Amino acid sequence: MDIQSASSVVLQALTQATSQDTAVLKPAEEQLRQWETQPGFYSVLLSIFNNHLLDVNVRWLAVLYFKNGIDRYWRRVAPHALSEEEKSSLRAGLITNFNEPVNQIATQIAVLIAKVARLDCPRQWPELIPILLESVKVQDSLQQHRALLTFYHVTKTLASKRLATDRRLFQDICTGDQQTALSSLERTLLSLKVLRKLTVHGFIEPHNNMEVMGFLNAVFERLKQFLECCRQVGPDSLCREKLEKTVILYTKVLLDFLEYHPWPFIPLIQHSLEFAVSYVFTEAGEGVVFERFIVQCMNLIKMIVKNDAYKPAKNIEDSKPESLEAHKIKTAFFTHQTLTEIGRRLVSKYFLLTEEELTMWEEDPESFAVEETGGDSWKYSLRPCTEVLFLDIFHNYSQTLTPVLLEMVQNLQGPSNVEDPVQMLMKDAVYNAVGLAAYELFDNVDFDQWFKNQLLGELQVSHNRYKLIRRRVIWLIGQWISVKFKPELRPMLYEVILSLMQDPDLVVRIETATTLKLAVDDFEFRTEQFLPYLESIFGLLFQLLQQVNECDTKMQVLHVISCVIERVSIQIRPYVGCLVQYLPLLWKQSVEHNMLRCAILTTLIHLVQGLGAESKNLYPFLLPVIQLSTDVSQPPHVYLLEDGLELWLVTLENSPAITPELLRIFQNMSALLELSSENVRTCLQIINAYIYLSATDFLQNYAEALCRSFCELLRDITNEGQVNVLKVVEIAIKVSPMLGSHMFQPLLPAVLRGIVEGERYPVVMSMYLGVTGRILLQNSSYFTSLLSQMAVEFNQEADQLLGNMIEMWVDRMDNITQPERRKLSALALLSLLPSDNSVIQDKFCGIINISVEALHDVMTEDPETATFKDCMLMSHFEEPKLTDDEEPPTEQDKRRKLLALEDPVHSVSLQQFAYEKLKAQQMLMGDQGFQALMETVDTEIVRQLQEFLQGM
């Protein structure tokens, strides 16, 4: 493409491509697409977007086409790759000048230069960095800014490269003219962004580079200067935002360098701690600091305090010199006086609720309650940062800080004066600290006595202003429940919770609900202690769920309700009527709030488990919810699928009988199995549940489609996944031998093939033998036809194939570890007897060996009669006697127990079966022939067999 002649036609096409008329737009886009692979096209684009007289939209589009071309055709190995000659010309043209007047286009040009740099710098483009360094020194402000902008994107891109060779190249680039870069790039915010990347990522051994360490040491003085500028210009100045951003960027340099280079940072530890502590915990910061800067300083202190590289090994002799040096610096800095001052200020200054927070409590209590419990909007705010720093310092220096905190508690004993808001705010802050440090204070606080003698009394102060303390005390109790709280005090706590769930203040009620969740979720929770309060508390929880309006708050309350239902199990049944009626309305209202719907699904899961078979009454609401949540064609499935599958599973497990609607939902399954995601295991459990629930209805309707899905799934699945699929097939054959074998027939040849060829993964081989054992034992005629089919495939006689299979079965018996499956194998192989088939008689020794091994697994000796009995036999089904804390059996558990009564593994005595089969073989062959057959078996095995069969 000749540039001179082509410029006008390309310009015309670009102009048309900016049109709003699709009749004009589409042909132009198609023409441009065809030119993308034409030599010279990108040179034309470069000349167009560098021409500042042309329309901005046209130039913008030219830049975008150029940038897309880099992605597609710049690499030498790409189809239709640009020639090296054209690329060289384009590289030169991109950095001829830095005077783009339009900000958006300048940014895009900087980005596309960085894209080329990522591929070509420095090997094919060694001049890029020197030209950029020279360009940032010019006096023209526009050119300097555009050069800085480009330098920033280039260094950011090069620093992000992860291959060791690429990173070494970047580091080599930066070691060249670093002093020039430092002196040139300290003037603006953009230059600081570049320096941050260079300092952190640009050097292999930054501590050996004088320019890097000089810049880092200068950061503290620069910070002081910029902070002083912030103070002088005042909060309302137009340049305040830029100054604060500059301050934050300087602190990010320190934080990033500490994160990536902890040992080179050691010379900076002392200065960093002095600087951060001075501004955050002394008067030096008064009127100077702002919130984000405080957060950064606290993060700097925290990272130094808890950095593993700065801690000596348990055995000092094993410690690295650098670790010992850092530890020495920290120990010298954190004196008793310094730690005491930090601890007091953290609690008495930074833990205090602010006017803004108190106003939010009054005007928007739900937002306050959610944010106080860890809402996302506070992720980078001061309070959580303060609390994390307090925890880290307290953990590392608890011997010093414990007496300080206990003294603060002692000074606040007794009810606070409601007329003294300062005292109440201080008590709130101190109690917050005691709750956060609960584990560290385990040996120093008798919480049970404090609860009875002090905290209970505070909870009984009903004055409206005292809600601050009521809310903090119930939170405090929640923090200590799992740390140190006697079980016998639980009823007293439930009385308190019952009272506070009726508190006039919404924040107090929400906090009380959260503490209730912690109480019932604790390992020392006892259902019998909670039952007297269950009806009242559950009713109040339901009222709270209705009262709150915000999505996050409803989720929070639903989680508490779910937890209560889960812990009390079937005891919840008399009290859920109102909740069952309300959830459909809440589901409808939450159509735009998928996370709330996830919480509803979780509640339904526990509700179904608590209701058991009675959950069938929820089907009009429940089944459409499952249908929507597990339909991958519906957008909400992205959020709802995991919980929806779990709800589907527990619904089936607790269903007393199949219904047409429940069966119809399975239409969603094929698409789910195609996803091959982490949810496959749950999907297979759902399939098992359908088989247990109604094998005939289910298999007749869905086995064909399911078999196709399994065939696809088995092509690309882990061994564990393969085992889980085979378990489904085995269960289907166990529940319905004829139907299961027939419906999953396409999968079975691979199973026999795996046995004969000696599948090398033991667990998979065990499943192959289990499936085959089921067919052989429970559907022998089908086994015979399957064997004949496989014989044709292997080009062998059926008897020869059977012999090979038995031989491999005997050889790989040790792959089977569960006693039930070992007994199944023995029963299956014994079922081949009596036989006059020479192949079976030839393998008789192996069959007896397996049988004796299985007899050792399942036979127990009765010490009174000195006789053996099969420990796996089950004669009848009994409802288990449960304690209050035990889960009752689901409907599926009952179905499995009833099925086990019909399963040969649990209904046939291996001892009796072996005796009868051997007796029949003896009758078939006669005594002499049978004796000759027995002589093929090892004498010790024969002796053991006779011992097991003694008395029969």
C-alpha cells in the first residue's frame, strides 16, 4: 500500500467508519478490516493520527486500529505479520515528537507505544528509553507531560513482564542512567509513578544501587514537605487533591519496596517507624495528616511488625544475620514507653466512634450495622486498618500491652454516666479492644466473673443513650464465647439475647442477632439448653428479618436464621410457619439482588433439612426456585448455581416420594454436566439421589440422555471424577439390576475392557470390579451377553476372555480396600460355581483365594460359641435412637438402609454362600474330581477355608 496514494482512501474509510449511519458505517468497517493485513496500512494510520488538523474522531479511530494491529500482527510468528522494515519505520515515527494536544489520544498513543515496547524493547528498540529520558527534560510543558505519560506506560508494562529473561532485560535498562531519571522525574505526580515502578521492579539488588537507596531515604523528607504543603493550602484548595495523591504515592513506594524487598528495606526500618509513629501517634501529626495517609502509615508499621523476614528463628543459631539485625532494630524502637503510648492512642483516639459514625447510626442504622460487621465499603478505611494494627501489635507485644489495656478497663468499671458522652465513647472503645484481643487475654481476664458481675448489669441499663454500651457489650460477649465462656452460663446468655432482641434500637437488635449466631455456632452449643428460648427467639429473628430493608442486612439476618435452623434441626418444625410463608415474597422482591437470593437458598437448604419429609409442602415454591437457580441458560445461575444444586440435593434426600415436578427439573442436568465444572460432584450426588428415590421412573425418563452425558464426561475427566461416575452406574445396577444394566449398557464395555487390560489406577480398577461384580451377581444373564459382545471385540472366545478377566480380578484384588466391595467380589466369583467349564475350573484356585481373603474381612468369631458369623448381615431396619445433638436420618438414609436389606452384600452370608457353592461343585464333579480340584489350592488356604466352614 503506497502511503501517498493510500492516505486519502484510508482517511475516507475512517471518516465513514465514524458515521452513525450503519449503511455507511458497515462497508467502511469491512474495508478497513480487509486492509489490516496490507503492507503500509499502519504507516498510513500513523500519518493520520499524527496529523493534528484532522477530525479528532477520525484520529482516535486510527489510533485504535493501529493498537489492535499491534496485538494481531506485530509478533514475527503471527499470520500476516508486519515486515521488519515497516516495523522499524513505525517505531521511529511513534517517538518523533510528543506534542499530541488531545488527552485521550495521547493516552492511547502512550499505551500502544508500551505494547510495542513489551515486544521489542530493548533488543529491537534500544533507543526508546534514552529518547524518553531526554524528552522529559524539555522545557515545553505539553511535550514534557506527554513524554512522562509515555514513560509511565512503558515502565509499567516492562515491570509487569514475568519471564526471568524479560525481567533481567528491564533491570538492565534501568541501571543505565538512573541518576538522570531521578533528577528528571521528581517534579510531578506522573514522574513519581514511573519512579515507583523503577525502584520496586527495576533492579536485581536495589540495596547496592546508591541512586535507589538515596531516593528511598529522600522519600521521608519529601513526605514532610508535601504534608506541610497540604497543611498550608488547607482542605478546600484546588491543588489539595494532587498534593494528597503525591503523599500517598510516596508511601506506596515504601510499602511496595518493603513487600518485594524486605531485606534491602532493613536500613529503612528505623526511619520508617520513627516517621509513621511520629505522625500517627504524637502531636506532630495534628492538623497535618489525613485519613488515607494515616491508613498508609499504619500499614507500614503493621508490615514491619509482622514481617516474617524480620523475626529470628526459634533456634537463634538458625537465624539469618539480616533477620537478627531487623529484629534488633524493632526491639530497640518498640520500648515500653513507645508501645504504651501506641496502645493507649490506638484505643483512646482511633477506636472512638466519630461524629460521622454516630450520625449514621441515628440516620441510617442498617448501613451502620452492616459496615461495623465488615461491609465492603470499609475495606480500605481507617477503622478496620486500626483494628488490624492493634491486633498485630498486641499479638507481638502482649506482655507490655496487656497491663495497659487492663488498666483502661479498670478505670471504667461500673455503669457509665449517660450524661457523659466522652466516657461512654471511651468505654465503647476499650470494650472493643478487649473483644479484639480476646485470645491474647485468655489467661488475664476471668470473663465469666466479668460477665456476671459487670456486663450483665450494663445490658440492663435501658436509657436510650446507653444503647452505645448495650450494643458493644453484646458484641463483646460474642467475641469471647468461643474463647472463654462456661457452658452453664449459656441459659443466662439466652435470657439476655431474648431481652436485647426486643431492644428499641435497631443496631442493638442486629448486633444481638450476630452474637446469637456465634453462640449457636460454637462447639459447646447444647440444643437442650437453647430449646426453652427457641420459639421466642426465632419469632423475634423473623420479626427482625421483616423490619430491616437493606439487602445486606436481610442477608445478615438470614444467615443467623439459617444457623439456628441448622443447629436445632427437627426441633425447628413447630416454629417455621411464618418464615415459610414469607420467603416466597422475599424471593420475589429480591429479583435484582442475587446475593440476597443466595442467602435465601442457604436458608432453604437448612429449612428442608430441618423439616425432613414435611418439606414436600414447600414444593410449590421450592421447585421453581431450584429450576431457576440451576438453569444455565438463565443469567442468575452465575450467582445461584452452587447453592441451588445443594438445595436440589437436600430436597431429593428429604423427599418422601417422587413427583412429576421433581422429576421434570432433571431436564437442567445435561447442560450442567456439559460445564464439567467443580460442581460435577454435586451433580452426580443428585443423580444418585434420584436413583435411590425412584430408579424406575428416573431411569426410564433420563437414562439415555444421562448415558450420553457420561460418555462425553468420561473423555475428559480426572480419575476421581471417573470413580464418581462409575459409582452412579454401580448404584443404578444395585437398585435396579435389570434396568440399570440395560440403561447404562453403552458404558459397560469400557468397564470390562479396563479389567482385562489391567487399568493401572487402583481406585478406578476397584470401581470396574465393583460394577462388574454387581452385574455378575445380580444380573448373570446380562453378564453372559456382555461377555459375548466383548469377545467379538477382542477376537477371542468368550471363555478365554472370562478366564483373562478372572485372572486379572484375582491379581488386582488388593486394589479393593472396602470390606463391602471385597465381599461383593467374592460373592460374584463364587456365583460362577457350580460349573463344568474348564476355564472356570482352571481359575478355581484364584476364586477360593479371593473368597478366603473376603471371609477374613467379614467374619467375626463369637467367643461364647467359638463359631464364625458374617458381620455385614442386616436382618431388619431399626430407627436409630438419637440424642438432641444428633442429626436424624434423612428419607434417603432410610431408603439406603431398606435397600441394604435386599443387597446380597448385607443379606447373604458369605460363609453359607461359599459352603453351598462348593457343595454344589462337589455334587457336579463327584468326590474324586472335586478333591482333585481342591488340590490346586494351597494347603494353608484350604485349612483356613475349612476353619471358616466348620460346623456347616
